[in-house]
Amino acid sequence: MLLIGYVYGFFSHRNNLFPYPQAKLAYSNLNQDYSADQLHGKVEQADFDPNSVPAIEKGLELSTLISERRVLETITVPVLATVIDVGSREGFGEPSSRGPKGGLCSMGSSLVVFDGAGNGLLVEMNSMTIAGHISVASFENELGGEFVRVNDVACNQSHDPTHAYISYEIMYPDATDPLAQYRTVIGRINIQEFQDSPVIELWSSELTGENEAGRMALLSDSQFLITFYDTSAGERQANGLFGPEDSASLMGKVILADASTGGHEIYSSGHRNPQGLFVSSEGWVFETEHGPKGGDELNFVEKGGNYGWPNESHGVDYTSYRWKQGEPGRHDNYDRPVFAWVPSIAVSNLLRVENFHATWNGDILISSLKAQSIFRVRLDRERRVEFVERVWIGPRIRDIEETSDARLVLWTDDSKLIFLSVAADFLAENRRTNVTYTTVPVMQPCLTCHHFGPTNVTHMAPSLSRIFSREMASDSFKYSEALAAQVGKWEPETLKQFILDPQSVLPGSTMTYQAESEDAADDIVELLVKLGNMNE
């Protein structure tokens, strides 16, 4: 046997995904046929030098900021992911003082991105260059107060192709009520004059607690939906009501804001922490929100609806097996979620796919923070869930957008843009990305016992799939005491030494195979690193 022990899990996010030169070369060769409109042409990892890339400025080519390219396996289509590290350069990608936020939106060939600190980029997607760069935090606002953060960004081609909209927070530290020191504001920015555009304030809330939500979606030129967090954490107010059920409070609500009048009304209530909001072309409103311990939700939101929080939740208290306000894990008396995650995945924003690929079109894509994945949800005609497919990405994903050229763009908490497109070469040849590796001669001794599928009781040895992503000796295989006692994950160099001499690395190991040479061990590890990167 060659390798011992692994269980399915997450791929560790690393800055250097290609520590071995041969794996780097193989990866570049594998993707050499992709054209420029499929994520900016041929970019080899060897060309990426963080110290040589210029600062964020107008005219900068984003291809100089590419830090990673890999193919993601999904059930129906291979997906090429290109990671652009815009946050690695001075002047962009800063979190706000309250943590990472921000978002993105697209219209035509333009992509608008804001970090939490209020720095904005306008990206021209045909040339993949930065067409403008501004800072909202430096602008004086008409309402006074201190800028806190950008919560969301929205565009709408059909309503207003020349403007982007941002949802942001202002704090008033001297406000009389310490529980009401914040305003949530909707502002407008002119895309055609992005570099010099002021932020025009269209609507602002009354003073509230800090709004951890602030997601926004357009209904018309002047009407917006915007979400508010339940700052009471499910506790009753002084008036005896829960914030989300109090018509005088914005807490735990989706609000319909009217920029033409400055007024607003409650669109729906009973929400905990709405982190995603999307309006389809038919006018259907979808929302995602964080539950407590368990119970993250996907909701189909209708005007006047009450979605139960805090009276009902599929989650429970963080410190017990119960829910303090009702039956634990039940949601029977209010508007029910379309789907709920138990345990929680920390949902973020969502969209409905229009043009990415025929097998995905019409599906809901939901991004996530804790799960570091996107979830593809298929709904039937009655909006019941048919299936949920998880696609692991790596970092915490804050926002997701579909562009007019059939790409998806993700905004992450570590200030990266991840462009997803169909991996056309793999799809045209109808081949999985890992097929090549299982037939490489250097792997044949390993595959005498090992395999690349889920481990079961009939296997002679555990799976080699994603071996650097998972804890040692944690699947259903019966391991030696030496390996079963290990804690942590394999590192490439440690695995290489184990392949060369198992007993010197783990005395008492039952593995008897040893690589013939250091070069052979290098080749095996390089292929496993590459396979893990491609499949995650």
C-alpha cells in the first residue's frame, strides 16, 4: 500500500497552490487552449509575482492580478475558476472597521465592486481593465455622522443602465439612545463618471441598531427592497413585542424603500439576519437569512408575509438543545422556508441563473460564508426543492453575480474576485478532470490498493481523493494504531517522506510499499496535489 488515511472534507485555502514546478507546468498545459474571452487568456502561475504587480489604479489589467486558475467538478458541467486578487494591492480590498462586507453588481460590460471600507472599482469586462476607482468613505454625506461600511451593491440594466446603487451605514456615536446610533442609506453612483462621481443619497432609514444585513434589490427606478437585522437577538423589547413583529421597528424586516418620497413600508417581517436578496425577472423575491444554531433559510418572500422569527426556527439556542421561544427545530405556524440548512452554512447572497449553462439555467445559486461553497438549488413549478448541489470554492463568499457574457462572479471576504465560466474543453471532450491521473503510470502501484472514490468496507486501502484537504485516518478504513493516533492533515513534504520510508515517519505503520526513488515520490505527490486542486 502507498498512502493511508483520509476522509472527505474541505480543501485548505492556500496562497501557493502549486508548490511543485512539474505540477505547475502540468496545470498550465492542461488549460493552455482556453481563449482570452474565457478568463483573460493563458496565464501561467509562474508569471504571477505579487511584488511586481502595480497598485490599484485606472487602466490596470486584471490579468496581472490572477493568482489561481483551476477546474471545479460539478455534476453536469466542469467549471473554470479564475481568482483575481484585487485585495492584494494598495487602495482596495480593505475590510470596514466592523469586518468584511461590500459586494458587486454588473450591467452590460461593466462590473462594479465595493469593499466594506467603501473603496469602489469599475471593471470593463471586455478588456478586463479597471475603468475607475473611488472611495465612498472620503465623501461628505448630507446626513452627518461617521461612515461605517458598505453593505451591498446593486445594478439594474432594465431600469437604470447608467447608475449603480450602494447600501451603506452611517454611525452617530453621540445619539441619545445607545441602541439606535445607525442609519442605513441607499446611494447612487454614476457609472459613466465613476472616477469623479459623487454619491447621491436617495433614501435613509431612521436611527436603528447596527444593521448587519443591508442587502438591497431594485424593484423599479425609485423603489428598493432592503433588509434589516434583528438586533434584539430574539429577545422581547420594552413594549413586550419582539422587534421583527413590531410594526414600529425596522428590525427583522424586508423594507420597501421609496427614493422618490423618502418613505418606506414593511414588505415582510419575521426575519433574523437577511444576508441575501434577489428579485427575478418575473418579480419573484427570494431571500436568504442566517438562523441561530442551525436553521439558515431560503425564503420565497411575499408582501405582507411573516417568516416566523423569533417565534419559530429550524435552529436551536447556541448553548442548548432547545429553542427559547417555541418548539425546537419546528416551523409550522408561519410562512415556511423553501429550504433550511441544518447545520447552518452561513448563507450570503443569491441569484437565479439565466445564461451560465443549460443544465444550470433557472436554478437558484446561493453563496455561503462558513461552508465556503455555492449551493445550486433546483425548484419545481410549485417552488419546492428537487435537489441541492454543493460546489466547494474555498474562501468565504460574500456576494455572487451573473454577467451578460455568461459568467458568474464571486466576491470573497478575503477581497478576491472569482470568475466562473464553463470549462469548454473538458465539456467538449466529455471527460472528467481527474480521469487522466488515474491512468498515469506513476500512480499504478498506488492504485493496486488505493482508489479515488468514497472508502467502504470492501476496500483494501482508503481513498486518495483530496488527500491534503482532510484529517488523517478519519474515514471508515481500519487504520494502524500509529496512523490512527495522528492529528492534522498531510503536508506534501511529509507525505513524500512517508512514501519513501513509512516506518521512519510513522513507526508501526502497516504500509509496506516504498517508492523506488525520491523522483518517483515527487511525481506521485505532485500529481496528488494537482488532482486535489482541480477537484476542490
